[in-house]
Amino acid sequence: MPNRANAKRHPHDDAPDTADAFRRLATLPPGPQRDTLRSQIVEAWLPMADRLAGRFRSRGEAFDDLRQVAALGLVKAVDRYDPELGNAFESYAVPTVTGEIKRHFRDHMWTLHVPRRVQELRNRVRFASQELAQTVSGRRPTVAEIAERAQLSEEDVRTGMAALESYTALSLDAELPGSEDGYSLSEVLGAADPALGTVVDRESVRTRLAALPERERAILYMRYFEDMTQSRIAERLGISQMHVSRLINRCCNRLREQVLKDVV
């Protein structure tokens, strides 16, 4: 759609004169004619959306993706703009497109989901730190100084500072800072102790074992702690091996039932 010089100066050099087009758009019913005019308006304002996207270069997102996000924000602005309010379209479109880009960073660029409040604290702490870095030399701004500049509590500043390190996740293959031997993070992370399950089982049956008759406790101890065979246990106690087998099975079944009953 051809751009015409606007009698009223726009605050943006790339702002086309679409006031008449917006007034016509507001009067058209849904249909092909309205869709065509809407597309022409969006196309006319795309250079401004691209310029706004350019402000967010070098923040870890591809520029083509930023342009798409900005274009989406522009479409939303065109659809929501009401020319009857008397405000210039660019005064509504600029914050709408910018907000759409910021939401994109907030919702898609963090490796982990972080509450919006924490993201806002991160930004306020980052801006305050950058401003203070120009007034203090040879050291980093203190938490108290950042809190005063950002008008936050020191606790909120610490939360924001922690979020500064949480925008992207550290690779497990990354070399640890200060490591002279090239150790990676994955080499120093702990792992689940396979004996933990044994500890849980042992503690679960401890009180039940204490409640068993003395002979049965002795049989279980010889079988599972001294690793004696059933025939040796039978020989030591002067009973048959079959009797030892029945006693062991009966004790184990009773203990199992008692533990499972407590779990349920």
C-alpha cells in the first residue's frame, strides 16, 4: 500500500500514514475486502516491527525469529486498535510489539520455568548493577547498593542475582571453573546409593525381628547374617533341615505381611 506524507509528524520515521485505512477497516464487515485492507496495513507497518525486533539482537535468539514475534505483535496491534480513541496507531503499536517480544524471551528463552516475579527482579537487579558499575570502580556493587538503586529489599536483590545465573543451564560436560585437571560437572555429581533400599528394608523389619521368639531370631541370624546352610543350622539346633526350612519360610512370610500391612 503506498505511503503518503502525513500532515501530522509521526514520532517514528518509518511510520506510514494509515489513518484513513484504519477508519475504513473499522467500518468493513468480515470478508475478503476487509482481510485485504488489513493485510495492507500490516505490510505497511512491518518495517517498524522489524526495527523494534532489532533492538533485541544479540540476546541469544535468532533475528528471523524475533522478526516473526514482532510481526505477530503487529498483527495483534492492528486487530485491537480503535481509531475512534483518537490516538496515533504507532503509540499503541510500539508497546504492543515490544511487549510481545519481551513475553517471547520470558516464556521461551529460559531453560527452566521461572516465575514472572523472579524474572522481573532479575531485570531490575541487572539494570541497577549496570548503572552502578559506571559509578564504582575496582569492585562489584554490593547488595545494599543494588537494593537502594533498584528500590528493592536485599532479599529480593539476592533472588534477582541468583536468577542472573539461571537464564541458561550449565552443561554437564562443562569444565568446572578453576579445575586444572579438566574435570566436568558430570564427574563430580553424586549418584543414588544402591544400598539405600537395603537400609529401608532393614529398618522396616527391625522391630518385627525383635518381637520374634528367640529360636526363630537365632535361625534367621544364622541363615542371613552368618550365611549358614539350612543343614548346618539344623545340626546346631538338633532339628531336621525340613523343620528349619519351614521355620524360615514362616518367619519371612510373617515379617513380609506385617511390613506390607503397615505400608497400606
